Amino acid sequence: MIATDLDGTLLQPGGVLSDRTRATLDAVDADVVVVTARPPRFVQDLALTGTAICANGAMIYDLTSREVTHAQTVPLDVVRKVADALAGVIPNVGIAVETGLEVLSEPGFLGFGQKFPHRTLELLDHVVEEAQQVVQILAWAPDSEADHMMEVARAAVGQHVTVTHSGGIGLLDISPPGVTKAATLESLCNARGIGKHEVIAFGDMPNDLSVLGWAGTAYAMGNAHPLVKQACNNHAPPNTEDGVAQVLERLFGI
């Protein structure tokens, strides 16, 4: 199995899947599973087939049938508890939630530009009430650095949720407790009879560390976060040079 992150890993800047990378994925004799922080609606138009693990492990999405086959959620009372706790330790933090269908945010959340549309509601209480289900909490602060935010948030709410980040400036990804990319990938591999020694993984950001640490073979991208490069013995060329394709071409003799 090939388990690959998307942004900063498989995709070129701007979210483009190059012709070389697409041809290589079609040629490899292996299952290809996308493992991403993106929700399903941001992977369905990449013209990929197979399976996508989305929202940092909270959702499994069938790219062929365009159906969510599994979802894990954060209880709404935990969403409120986490939001209150983060407000006490991260200055000017804004909260949004990913429902699996859309992002709902309070007015203080300004972490997304026009490329990532979201609906802003008047109060955080309204966000929680309208969400019905939450697969991921997003926390953004205007003057905070993501690595520091992650440390602070883990100390404050790590007993209730899983906290990581995917490289956004001042932006944290917060998942249901125990949910990581690796935990969901391991479950998927077990269902398919694939051992972790048969998994080749690629990633570039801290939210990929669980997968890279679990897979039998792991590659940090040349453009990866320092923590990711430090964690991996194998380094691929950067995503701007089709690094995943280069490695797979060599490993599979393409």
C-alpha cells in the first residue's frame, strides 16, 4: 500500500496533481490511499480512485462512489469544553468546526481565505447548535505560531482530543480523542490484510508524523517540516519536483 498526504506531498503548489504523478500512481502495483487533513469535498475533484482517509483520520471516503463509509465525531459537549479551555490559554483564538459537509465558524475565526469557504455564525453557541456533528475542531489565532500553539493546546485539552497541525499559520487541527491518520490507516490495512511492513508512506507536516512513524517505510518530503525530516531516515525530493513519483518510479521500476 502507498499511503500519501496531499498538500505539500503528492500535490504541486496550488493543489495540482501533475501528469507525471498521476501516471506513476496508475502504474504502481499497490493500493494507493490518500491520507489527508482535507475533508471529502476537497478531494473528490482530483480524479483519483480508491480510498481517502480524510479530516486527519476522522473520515473514510470512497473516491470512486463518492461516499463517506466511516466517520468519527467529537461530542458537542467536548467541543464546548475545548473551545472554552483554548480561549483561556491562546490569546484571540477563534474556533470553527468541520461537520464533514461544511465549516461553521464564530466571527473570530479568520483562518481561511476565499479558497476555503466557510459559514460564519454570530456566536460559538450557534456554531455548536447548528453543527449537529463535528469531525474536526479548527482553532486559529492571529499572532501565534502553530508549533507553539500545538504544545499549549495539547497541555490544555490533550486529555479530551487529539491536537496537531498541517502547516497553516496559527491554525490547529483538533480531532476526536484517539483519532489520527495512523489509527485509521491501521484499521483500513487490517481490514484488507495488509501489514504495516507493506506500507510506504509519504508526508510533510506534523499531522503526518503518526503515519510516518507507523508505516514500514516512511519518506519525509524535501520541503517537510523540520520535525518530519528529523523523524524519517528516508527523504524524498520536494513536492515541486514530483518527489513521490520519483521515489515510486525507483521502487517499482517504472
